[in-house]
Amino acid sequence: GWCPLSPTGAQTTQLLVQPPWTPAVLWDRVTLTCQGSGTAAATSWYKDGQLWWQEGPDRFLVTKSGSYRCYRPRTGFSSRVTVSNEYLVLQVPARALLEGDTVTLRCRS
């Protein structure tokens, strides 16, 4: 039979962080990459809630701390990623974690 696509199956805009740790810190040379349908040149970037870069590249090296998200016309907004300039951070892998998962923590300064 026919089964409609559930909302969880719909494609969304993803904001990838490299290196893949959260919280992201400026001194880690963080690269943000926006993934979604449509052309990469259609990517718009928002910093601290304001349009910051319209029709920019799909990836860039972060040089200022703040809260970032990207937008692709067909798939909408990504979730927010905060890049801080803290001197001491406890980091976890930047991926979905479930109860019972074994996780590596990093304490860095």
C-alpha cells in the first residue's frame, strides 16, 4: 500500500561543525558547513539572529564568536550553533546522543 512520508522523513537543512565537538570554540578553527537541497550559492547565513551573509558560500571558517544558523530556500533554517571564545570548555561529540551511549568528554583550555 501507499504510505505518506512522515515529517521526520522530510529533508531539513543541516549545519555541520568541524571539528565535531560541542560547544564549539573559536580557538579550534571551527568550520561551519550548510547542507540542504538546492544550490550551495543559495545559502544565507545568520549571526546572532540577524542576516549576516546573503547568497554566501556553503561553508566558511568562523572568525568571530556568536550564534550561527544557515538557510536554504527549499529546506529552510538549520538549528543554531554557538561558537564561543571561552578559555576552559568541557566538550562532547557534536552528534545526537541517546541514553546509555558511551561518550568521550574533552576538558580543554
